[in-house]
Amino acid sequence: MEPTPTRTAQRTRSCQDCGYRNVSWATACSICGTAMRAGAAPARMFYASDLPEPTGANPAFVMGLGAFFAPALAMLPILQYVGWFLASLVHEMGHCIVAWFFGAPAYPAIRIDGHAAAMHSEQRVFIAVAVLLGLVWLTWTFRARPILRVVLGLSVLLYPLFAFTQAHDVIHLLAGHGGELAFAGVFFYRALSGGFTESVPERITYACCAWFLMGKNVIMNFGLMTSEASRAAYASNGSFGLMQDFIRAAGQLGCSLAGIGAIMLLLSLITLPIAWYVWWRHERADALDLALGR
């Protein structure tokens, strides 16, 4: 009698080279990198009992242990630099990605003595036009998928309003901490979903990094919103002697630094719920695929 499929059951495809069972939609083997043959038939259905899940590998355990270890990246001297470098790397990546998206070539500059910035040049209109054409192409390519069609269609309509006005400067200034929150969301999702290997240490590491990135933004933005001393400390702490991002953004928007802190605090607090919702939706989609035999 066949066992009843559980939530973790998936269809797999065996690699023709090493035999590793990859997920059915894999284009290359996760172990050896061999390209999967087009049209290769999925292997048999496997079940939760087939997976070597260690005791305590449930999401609540992983997230809790990640939250327990996260303060070490901010408080222990031997790990503080690791935490700073991680946050600086994803922070400057956020700036650079947005800069390129709006047509301004950029690269991150991180110095080992504690300074970091995203160096970018003036906007190149031809790059921005190329991005716009790319959005048009994606909208057409995914026209059969309603949600993507709407999101990409709105992106095509709104892109010129942001890219060719001063609005892209404000988005660029907010994108550093936005990048930290984006990576925190990805790390939360990986911790919940099992990462790439389903191993407990990998998932706890993801959770630890996610809690650290989200937590530092919550603390900083709460301070900017509520404390004059925190705002003064923030203003005096710019890398390479540059004015801090949020101060410049507040000046361009004509609002207070506390107002920027409130907006970014809200974004920080919804990072985990969004990651959890995406994970939950994917879990439901996998269960539906199993029920329909896909």
C-alpha cells in the first residue's frame, strides 16, 4: 500500500550523471552541475519518510535558534566585523542595483577600516532606455500570467516617471537599507523552506543573518523616529565623510528624518511577514501539485 504523500513530498528527476534526485523543474543538477536532459521523465514520488530530516528541523526551531544567535553578530567583538561587512555588502549592493536599474553605472566600495559607499556616475540615458525596453519585452513574454502581466505592465508605465525625474535619486538613497531588508527577506525564506540542502546548520545560518539584518534596521529606524540623540549620532556617522542617505532623502522629499525613520521602520517590520507569506504560498502550491499529480 502506497504511503500518503505529506507536505514535504515532491516529484524528482534523477541526474543522468551522478544520480542525485533534483526537483522536477531543475535545469541542472544541484550536486554536480550537469545539465538535465530536456523532457527527462521524473523519478518516482518520494515521501517525507525518505528525507533524512534531523530532529528539531521544523521552521519554528530554526527561526528561534537563528534569533538567539543573531545578536552575536552585533555584540561579540570577534563577530562584529563579520556582521558589519555582511550588512555593508548587501547595503551597497542595494544602492548599486537601483543605480544600474535607473541607468547610472555604479560599484560598491568597502574599506576594511569601517567605511562603505556605492560609487556611481551620472545617468546614462541609453542604459535607462535599454532597461525600459527590457521591461516591455518581459511584459510581452509573460502576458499569459495575469499577476506578472499586471506588475510588469505597471513597471513599464511608471518607469519613465521615476527614471527621468529626481524620484530615482530618492529611491537610490533608500535602496541601501532597502537592500538589507530584501536580503533579510530572502534569508528568512531560505530558513523557512530548507535552504539548498535541508540541513539544520544552513537554515539556522540563514535565520541568524536574516534576524541580524532586520533587527539592526528596526533598532536604527526606531531610534531615528523617537530619539534626538539617535538622529544626532546617525548624522555624525557617515562613511568617507559623506552625508547619510536618509538625511539627503529627507531633504529631497521635504520631510523630517524622523518621518523617513517611521517609513523604513514599517518596511523593516513587514519583512518577516512577507517572507513567511511567500513561503506559505509555495508550500500550498506544492501540496496542490501533489494532489493533482503534477
